[in-house]
Amino acid sequence: MNLPVIIKFVIDLLAVLLLALGIKGLSKVKSARDANRLAAFAMSLSVVGLLSYYLGTSGIAIQSWIWIIIGSILGSLFGSILAKKVPMTSMPETVALFNGCGGMSSLLVALGVAIFPISNSVENLDFFKSLINEVSISVSIFVGAITFTGSIVAMAKLQGWLSTPGWTQSKVRHFVNIVFAVASLIAFFDLINGNTSSIWLLVIVSSLLGIGVTLPIGGADMPVVISLLNSYSGIAAAAAGFVVDSQLLIVAGAMVGAAGLILTQVMCKGMNRSLVSVLFGGSLSAQSTASSGSGEYTNITSCSVEECALTLEAANKVIIVPGYGLAVAQAQHTLREVTKKLEQNGIEVVYAIHPVAGRMPGHMNVLLAEADVPYEQLKEMDVVNPDFPATDVVLVLGANDVVNPQAKNDSSSPLYGMPVLDVQEARTVFVIKRGMSAGYSGIKNDLFDLPNTSMVFGDAKKVLNDLIGELKDLGVGEK
Amino acid sequence: MSFISLLWVLLLGSLLGLELIGKVPPTLHTPLMSGANAISGITMLAALTLIVKAEGNVPLLIIGSVSLGFALFNVVGGFFVTDRMLAMFSRKPSNKK
């Protein structure tokens, strides 16, 4: 072993270690920020390791430097601009976009090697080696393409640019996707047989497969899909590692792939969904329209913002249940103003965060943190549930299925078994909602019929703004 | 590296990944996903290798460069956006009285 090889070996080893520590640290609140920086440092270290290895061995041509600099500057520039500019509410689609580009990168590397075999790999290609080479190129293209188109579709759906087309909810979609999958398999075998041109067929059908698989999946399942696609982009990177013979790439890709799978599993559990039903079940509302619980509401009480303000003023303890609707209305800052007023009046305010509140697990925490809500006021579901009986007022803001008592009481309900917040135990519940439309599951919410529940109809942001006005008139928080 | 040892690397890397995140508080799901996503941009190393080994082949240089751009978009953007999210959690303790 000569010196460049040893240096690269040591740097790679260090980078892997730091990346592992980074992922580990990201799963704890205290260490998360440092861990993220550590991982970023490890990535830059790995680049230094690679470049110094080539400088010490084959050298790097001026021409290569030019293209390296062009690619790096453009990629980093756009990446950092987007990361700085994007609003916190659009976080899920941003992650999807970044992820798709990672998949695209792996795809392009494999495509480049397939069309123009790089010098090293041509020299000593026996049959076995060329087979491995072709298999890893195919896997990298296949997974990379699915990651790219799947992520782009997910992003477009989250942004509202793309809705779920009707035909994708019928059984036809399974047939279409099977055709794409079989076609990819045919292209794969054709490629191994030495027919290089079938690589384009592989690119096209795996891209279509990515679209076909993601398109039927409904809004609230999107985070699970993004997490799964994130795992795929790790697998694509590992496959690219086989293509260019890099252990570091294989380790890092495999780590992200496996960690992504675990995270996907954790998310599914929080939503009481299995991965299989997310991927193949279509959107939940389509299945459950005919099932139980879609009955009419019989005992709805609606009330004005003024009544709501009066009740809040008299309360000692208030629990806020924020949900998807709050994120959509971008009302987190207005909510914070309301709670500030209540706190100034000596009222105890706590936020109950369901594991899948917002548009992604943990997304609500980010949004509330952005609005300066103290971290200690955010309570997780298991911690806050025993508190509801001792609570005077619960404000449900744009949440629906996560406060449906059916999940606990009605074993015939499709929601049965999903962990929910027991808001009905509180003395008074106000549900701020646009109208009587069902939540994501399409199921009637028994909470709305209960005598201690009052509906305040209107857009979350507007209602909260009116609430601030009413509280002002009552002299709350004016001290 | 022989193919078999690369397979070992793949296996051990996967096992490590499975073990790394056992318990994650829901608060961190989004940042963790975003951070892991940035790491998956490690494929930038493959793009770099492609460019270095292109030996003046212009189409290959261009493919490599575009690939590197996509990967760095993923890496740089991913780490920045994760940091932005995490900054909101960590500034909390200093804000309270």
C-alpha cells in the first residue's frame, strides 16, 4: 500500500464513523443540531479524501477540475438558496425535491458509466465482473429513476400542483404498474445479455413506475412515501457505490437506506397504517366511504367567536390541539398571539402534539417552534392524555381524525386502534373548522356530536384573529 | 476490492443503519428524515469519480458534472434546511425566563 491509499483509507474510515455518529445524534433533541453539522463535516471530509487520493495517484486533469467546479458551484448555490428561502410549512415537499435530486444523481452516474465505460473497469473485465458491473448499473438506474420521479410526483402533490386522478383509484393502476415492472425486468435481462441500447428502455419504464406507484397515494400518506423514497435514494447511492467501486458510498448508502426504512416503519405506526396499505391501498377515503361511521351528524352545536373568548377567559387550564388545518392556514403565529394573551392572564396553556400532527411527524413541532412557542409547552400524546379530565377548555385547530373518539370506542370503525387524543374528557371543547367536511379518513367524527363540543366555523387564521380582538375587548392580557 | 468484500460492506452498513435509530421522539422525525436525506447525497463521490476518470471525454464530463450538481443540491440544501429546523428547537431554552 502506498501513501495515497493509506490516507484515503483512514479518511474514509473516519468519515463513516462520523456519519454514523451523526445519524445517531440526529435522533436526540439535545445533540441533533451538532450531529447535523458533524454529518456535513464528514461529507466534506469524504470529498477531500477522494480528491487527495486521485491527486496522489493518477492526478486530476484541468478539464476535470473545470467541470467539478461548475457542477459544485451550481448545485450548492441552488441548494442553499432554496434551503434558506423555503417557508417552514413547505418542508415536506422540499425534502422530497432534495431527495429526488439525489436519486437523479445516482441514475446519471450509472448511465454515464454504462454509455462510456470508464478506463479502470474495461481493463480486466472477466465475465463475472462485467455481470456485477451491469447488475449494479441496472439497480442504480432502476432505484434512482423511481426515487426521482416518485419524489417529484410527491412534491407536486404536496404543493397542490397535482391532484389524484380518478383512474388511479381503480384496480387498473395495479395492472399498469405490473406492466412497467415487468418491462423493467425485461430491459434488465436484455442489458445483461449485452444489448446496451435497452438501458434507455430501463430508464423510461422505471421512471414511469415511480410515477405510477406514487400518483395514487393520498395526501396524509405522503410523508410515509417520502420517507420510503428517502430510503430508496440511499439504496441507489449504495448501488452507485458498486458501480464506481467505493466502499464509503456503499456503507453510507446502506446506512441511510436502512435507517430510512426504520423511520418509515415508525411513521406508519403513528398513523395506524401498514406500509402495504399505504403503498397498494390507494387513498383511505376511497375505501371507507361505504363502511361504518359515515352517518349524519345529529347534535351539532355551533357558537360564535365571542362565546369562545368568554369561555377561554374563565378557564384555568387550556389545551391546544393543532393539526394539518393550522399548518395549511399558516396560522401558527396568530395562535401564538392568542396563547400569549391567555398566559398573561394567568391561564395555563399546553399544546397537545399528536405523533402525526401537521403534514409530517414532527412537522408541527417545527412550525410551533418557528412561532416562538416554548419547547416545554409542547406535550406528546401519552404525556398529555391523562391531563384532559382536569382541563377546562380544549381548542382543536384544524385537527380531525386524531381527536375522533371512534378510534377508542367503535371496533367497527376503520380508525379503530389508532392512538388519539382524548379531548372529549375536557369540560368544554371548541373545534375550529371551515365546515362539516370529514377529515382525511373520510369518517364522521363522533366528537362533534358530543354535548360538550362546540363548533366555531371559519378559517383557522381568521377565527384566531377575531379571537384576539374579542380577548382584547374582554381585557385579557392587557396588564 | 473483491465483490464479496463489497457485499460484506453492504451487509454491515445496513445492519448499522438498522441499529442507529431505535427510539426517535416524534419531534425529530422531520429533521432526521431531512438529515438522512442529505447524507444520501453521498453519491456525489460517484459523480466526482466519474469526472476524474473521464479522461477528456466531454459528454462524460458533462454527465458527471450535472450529476455532481444534483448531488450537491441534495447535500448542501439538505444540511442547511435541517439546520434551519433544528435551530428552532435549540434556541428555545435561551428564550425562556
